[in-house]
Amino acid sequence: MRGQIFTVDAVAASTLMMTVLINLFLISQMSILVKYEAPESLLGILLKDEEFIYAVYSLDSGRLRAILNSYLGLTPYNLTLLDADGGKLLSIGVEVEGLAASTIIVGVNGTVNPIIICLKVRQP
Amino acid sequence: MNYTLTAYLICMLLVASILIQPGMHIISLRSEGLEKIFATDYWLTLNALIYIYGKEDSIGEFNSFLNSELNFLNPRIIEVPNVTVQYLNVTGSRIEVQLTFRRQWTVHRIHIFLKAEIVDRSVKHNPERNELTVTLKVKFYSDRPVHIYFKVLDGELLKIKNLVDQTFEIYISKSLQSISRLVATDSRGLKVTINV
């Protein structure tokens, strides 16, 4: 009788350990997919607008705010302009979590003056 | 029950060891916008086209400037395209280019132009000032709607009438001997010149 109890105990213990091990293995293999949508289309639309490009090159934050507000309304955004070496030239808007849509405009009016444009928009 | 208690203890240790070292992978995916690529390539092309205004070797200058622009593109930010010039025509009253941009995932064409066509021209002599008053009716064609600004070299711009469909009536005063030129610049910065 005592031997049978030990056997049942051992089976229960093995089952418990196997269950925990399998679960731990599954959890360790689990990936969390965080899919941020960078506002690529919006940046594309803005880049078509000559007013936007010239406001970028004149580092005119007031004009840039006006243009972005006309496209985005009250949606929070962050627009950061960097030079070719990554130095920050201008940043407007608020801190926004997510991916930035970014591109380089090499110059305007036949000049070479690369500016990196990064735009983040809060997702709904 | 001793075996079960020992198994519990081992399980707790395993769970604790896993919790201490979080092994979850976070994968972030990003997409590249076609409109953004179009717009970026458009500005590359436009900038090179503006650069060659007034240059003698327009094709050579265009290619070398475009290559220097491409060198500034950072592959971590935007994929550097392979560019083929399909058509480049730069004359006084016309500037036009067509390029093909090839990337791993897309091929597209950029076509930019600004053309001026004289629809009508009349000349009147002003005997009081011994000058000529030239009236030009010029129609502009472009790949997108633009504003046009005018400047006259060796003459005086008297009046501009903005007619429909990018057509303008321009009144210019010039001396009898001078060869005046009308320089039209669009809101993008492209320039064309018309002999008055």
C-alpha cells in the first residue's frame, strides 16, 4: 500500500514538472509583435507641398506648425529636423511614442544642404 | 508526498529563473511609403534641374550633380536608388527631364518640366521715349500647378495680366537696340528664358 502511494506521488510530481517545463518552454518562445505604423503617407503628402519644404529649409517653426496643424488638426505629432551629421536643427510638437517616418531632402534651389526630416504622429 | 513537494520546489526555482531573465523577443516592423519615396526622388531631380540653369554642359552637369546628391542619401534612412536619365532637354524656353528610379521593391519614373510657349506677340513704338513696348502672350506648361514670377533683363516689366490656364499677358518696355529677355521662375525654382 505504501509503495503504491509513492508511485502515485511520483507520477503526480512528474506530471507537474512536465507541465511546468512545457509551459516555460512555450513562454520562452513567445514573441510580442509591436506593430507601429510610421506616418509614411503623411510625410509623402507633406513633401509634395513646396511650402513645407521651404519652411523646412528656413527652419521656420511657426510656418511648420501651421502646415502640420492644417493636416493633422489636434492629433499630437513630433517633427524633428536634423543635419546630415545627425545634429538637431529643430524639433516641434510633443514627445510621441512610435516609429518615425523619415527621409532626406538633399537641397533646394540647386544647392546641396541635406536635411533629415523625421515625423512621428500619435496613433489612435 | 515528498516527491510532490520536491517537484513544487524545483518548479518554483525554474519559474523564478525564467522570470529573472525575460526571454521575450520584441519585433518591430516598419513599412516604407511609396508617396514618400516619390516625393524624395522628385526633390532630388528638381534640385538637379534647377542647378543646371545657365550651365553650358547641361547633361554632364545634371548627371554629376545628381550623383553627388545620391551620395548624400543615407541607406539607413532611405534606400539609395539606381537612377537612369531617360530624357533631358534644356533650351531657353523649355526645361524637361524624365528619370527612372529603381529600388529593390519598386521602379518608378519622375517627369518634371516647365515650358513656355509664345501664343501672341505684338510690338508698338513709343516715339516720345523712343522705346518699344512689347506685348507677349505666353502660356506655361508644367507637370504640376505652379506660380510663375517674372523678371526682365535689359528692359522694364510694365504690367502682367494673369489669364486663365497658366497664360499671361506681359507688357515689356525696351530700347530699340537692346535684346531683352524675360526670365520666368516658377514656385519650385525652375527657370525658363524667353527672348523678347
